[in-house]
Amino acid sequence: MTVVTVLTVELLIFESASLKDKRSVVRSVLQRARNKFGVAAAEVGDQDDRTRAKLAFAAISSDSQISHANAQKVIEFLERERLDCQLGEVSTETFSL
């Protein structure tokens, strides 16, 4: 059985003066999450707002606990290491395929 956990996160980037500043933060967050946790990651909303970004991360595994744990690690990474942004709304959904 394949399990997919989709994590959707709203990032608040208060010190962003332009879309270029925001994209720099978003690009870094997405790339580091991909490299560190092996998740798929993309910006899925608020592309034209310089202070907000909606990001989605997908963790895939044969075990739902592992898939959910990877999503939790992404949340912890954002809270602990990203001092240039703050978490807003967070949601998690798990699907079995």
C-alpha cells in the first residue's frame, strides 16, 4: 500500500520588501526541504503577495507513520531553522493509494 501525506503551509515573510525577496526565501525553503527530507515541494498559492506564500509538501511511503513523520519534520524545520519567516495556517492530509 502506498501512503501520501500532503502538508500545506502558509508562510508569513514580514521582512520581504519585494516579490524578489519573497522568491528567494521560498526557493530556499523548498530546496532545503527537498534535500533534507526527500519530499516533493512546490509553491501553490499567494504567488503575487510579497509577504505570504502557500507551500505544499508531499511525503510518500509504504507506511503511514513514516509518511506523517516526514511531514512533521518539515514543520519542525520551518519553526526551528527559518528565522526569516513565520508559520501561519498548517494542514495535513493523508491518502492511501
